Amino acid sequence: MLRPLEILGIVLLRFKAVPRAWVIVLILVNLGSLLFLHTHYGLANLLAVLAGIIIMALIYGRLGFVRLLGIGHILWVPMLAWFLLDLPDKSQDPALYYWVLSLILFNSISLVIDTIDVFRFLGGDREPYYHWKDDSDSGRLA
């Protein structure tokens, strides 16, 4: 349980302003799933987020806060494709419709960033960018 909290702490306390704001918006959009758990969209997103947290916690536990953490969002790829092919009916539930569109937009942008990060990791950029307990890190953007 501590690893996800450490990751969240790094993001909220150690990131610079723009990346921190981006991640906060991303978290809030994904937390919207809690408002729509009565739908397959809310449930699928919540499960994908929880699986991602587990994947990221495992990676963080072995390698630290590295660029590979972005692979934790891999389940968003099939989920977003599914949502694009099965958009909710705007006239029946406008809130759900706009939340799903927001989710698709923000998570897709995040996937682009994650893909770049994972390829940079695979290309040799493997040093942890932030450390929860050590203030001697470089302070580079994640």
C-alpha cells in the first residue's frame, strides 16, 4: 500500500508545476469513474486504473520512479478503443457522454506521453527521476 502512496506523493509534492497540474487533471478525470460505476464505462475505467496502480507499484518497487512506469496505463489502449466504438448516447445521459469524451481525450494524451517515456526507458534512460526519501535527486521532470 505504501508504494502507490509514495508515487502519488512524488507526483503531488516533487513534480514541477506544469507536470503536477497535468497529473492532477488526469487523476480527477479518471476519478470520475466513481460517478458512473453503474455503467460499464465507469467500472471498466476503475478496473483499468486499479490494475495500472498495481503494475506501477510493482515497477516502482523494483526500479524506482523510472520512465517505465507509464506502461501501467497499457490497459487504457483497449479500453479507449472500446469506448470510442461504443460511445454513450448523449441524449440519454449527457454527463456520462461528456465524461467518456474527456476520459478518451485526456487518457489518449497521457498514452502518447507514456509511450515516449517507455521508449526512452528502452533506449537507455533508466535512472529514477525522483526519489521519495532522498533529496539528492536531479529534480528532472518525470
